[in-house]
Amino acid sequence: MRRLVALLAFACAGCTSAPQAQCRLADTLVRDYGISFSGFDKALPRVLQAPQPPAPVLDLALPNSRGDVRDGFEHRALVSLPQREAWIHRTGGFAGVNEWYGPVPVAPASLEGCAPASAEQGTTP
């Protein structure tokens, strides 16, 4: 468990959380790939290790539009702003998975309102 926490902390060094109310990207990813407690409706490429995208990176919780299921999957997205790519992190499930998928392209329009917190405050990330 300690290894997992350390790996996630290392993978997300330089991540910032975007205000969910202004950032529509999470909803766009859920809709485009059919992300839910049961997995994906559209096939995504799987990667064997956590990505290390260049900063600035957004860390987005992906909403579960099909309801919560106790033993269902939960998803987050790491989004590289310079590369306009996202990696999906799937955890949980009945067997307790820890899987990464991506990268998937991110349309520039879906990044509106998704600036890192430091950029919103007028500082450089």
C-alpha cells in the first residue's frame, strides 16, 4: 500500500486540481469514452505504468454518471495541458484494480476553464 501511495504521489508531482464547476473536461471524457462504474464503453489503450506527463498537469475526478456502485470502478484523469492529452486512472472494482489508460486526445475547447490553480491566481505554474 505504501508503494502505491508513493507511486501515485510521484506520478502526479506538479499536478494541480481544476475547479470542477468551471472545467467541463471531466464530463466530456466521461461522455466520449462511456466511463462509468462498470468500465468503458469505448476501448482505450492501456499503459503498464503510471504516466509522467509534462507540467502543468490537471488532476480531475471523473463523475460517475450511471450512479454509484459499492464495488464499481472509480476514475480520475491526469491531463497534460501542453500536450493536450489525458490518461485515465481506474481504481477499485470487485478485485481492486489499479490501471492506467491513454493517452487520449483532448480538444482545446474542452480545456476552457481548466487552468491550473496557480495560473488562475496570476502566477506561473
